[in-house]
Amino acid sequence: MVAVRAVRVHEFGGPEVLRAEEVPAPVAGPGQVVVGVEVADVIFLDTLLRNGWGGEYFPLTLPYVPGGGGAGHVLSVGEGVDPAWVGRHVISRGPGGYAEQMLFPAEEIVAVPDGLGSAEAAALVHDGVTALMLARRVEVEKDDWVLVAAATGGAGSLLVQLLRDAGARVVAAARGERKLALSRELGADLAVDYSLDGWQNRVRDATGGVSLAFDGAGGLLGRAVFETVADGGRFVTYGTSDGFADIDPDLAARRQVHVDNALAAGPPDPATVRALLTDALTLTAQGRLRPVIGATYPLAEAEKAHRSLEERTTLGKSLLLV
């Protein structure tokens, strides 16, 4: 048996349940490719699933390999797949990303443009798709005030850039001076610390109420974000780190604020994901989008990556180097 290194979860729990071990190497069947992973994507959802959350949305069978994708080079292809893919630099999404090798349907891999490294590409696997999907979900007018909460996370930092590129005036809500400084560097017109009491009042005073707010955190922060929206505005939530924001529908109706759960319909279909990944890679290759890679960890130290995400110490994107 040919074996490869991977991180597996044998029981739900804290970061300590992530174990580096050997697993059988994947073999490409008809219509499939095996990718040698160089950089694996890490997102906050990985920590929630490891803890046992979300089984009704993301059913998992123990033991499992966490992660949802990465970047690397095609090692082999199965029957019916163009052999020219072998050796190509690609990214894709799929289960089991914390491993040296991954198996993907051939139609779901996306070629990485020349000049982009695996780290930049892997940083777009989930967050690039999310940010583009959100930015295109609503029409933003030039000089509209738009707030992004969790503005220095993997998706939030990309969303700030996309909104600026669309002509919006961006309010970045983040925690701590390091994150506020990064928000300004990414183009935010106003950066506010959401850990300070009354921060939402400061936003309303400065903007008259934002016309659109993106909630990337949920929970209590999400409810505070809702308060920054002007009457007749729009509130888009996609955050699960603290549970979805519980917005009073009667209050939203009285204020004529449209509440939109971007995840309510489930994840986008593979064709949409592939198109969004392609666009995110193109924008990055053109220099119009810059993934903020805040921390990288060896595959065997996935536990550290999860702890950093849970402690909210991560600035930008976390990745595993395989």
C-alpha cells in the first residue's frame, strides 16, 4: 500500500484531536485526478466541524480528514481525463484538504495562472469564492457606504478590496489596532474597533447609516452590525463563527431593512464555484485582488492553525504548507 501523510480527526473535540498520520494514497478513477497538495486551505468552518457542529449541514463520518481544498500539481489522471493535465498547477475545492494528495473530479479543477504561487491560489479556494459571490449578490452604487464586519479575515479582506474596486466607500469593522491598520491598507475609508462600546453609533454618526452591511461573524456582533444599517438598507449575513445573527424580523420590517442570509440556499453548485474561482484567480493575477496571508503552518501543526483561528489572533488568511 502506498501511503501519504494526512491530518485526521478520530473524535470530535478541541484542536488536540487533529492527528498527523499516514493514510492510503488516493487513486484516480474514471473522470478523476489526483493532485499533489502543496498548500491547503484553512477556514473557520473547519474548527466548527472538528468540534462536532453542523452535522445536519455537513455530515461527517469519523475518522475524517478535515479541510476543503488547496493548491498543487496534478500527479495522475483517471480514464477519460485529458493526460495533458498531468503536471499542471491547479486549485480545487473538495473534502480532505489536510493531506499530501487529494482526489478531485476533473471538471472541478481550475488552472492557476502563470506567476501565482500555490499559497496565493490556495487562499482563494473558499474565501475568493465567498467574497466574489457576496460582492456580486448586490448592486453597489458609486460612493455608497458599505460596512464589512470581520474585515481582516480571509473573506472579509478580499471583500473590502472588491467593494473599493466597485466604487463604494467602505467601513471596516475589526478588532485591535493591527487589524484596523490592515483595513486601512486594503482601502477602507473608515476603520472602527468593534470591541469598543458604542462603535455602531460612531458608524451611524460618520455615515448617516450604511446602505449595505456584510456580517461575517454572526452572533452578538452581527446584531450590532445590523444597527449600523440605515432605514431602507440591506443587511447580508454569511457569518457562522458565533452562530448566525438573530435579527428581529419585526424590527427589520419596521425599518424596511432587507435581511439576506447568503448561505440559506446552501453552497453554490460546482459550475458556479469553478467560474468564481477562475475569476478570483484572474483578478489576483491582474493585481486587483491581494490575498492577505497572515500565517502558515506545517501540515503536522494543523492544531496550531485551529487554535489561532479560535483565539481570533489570525490576521488575514491561515494556510497549511504540505
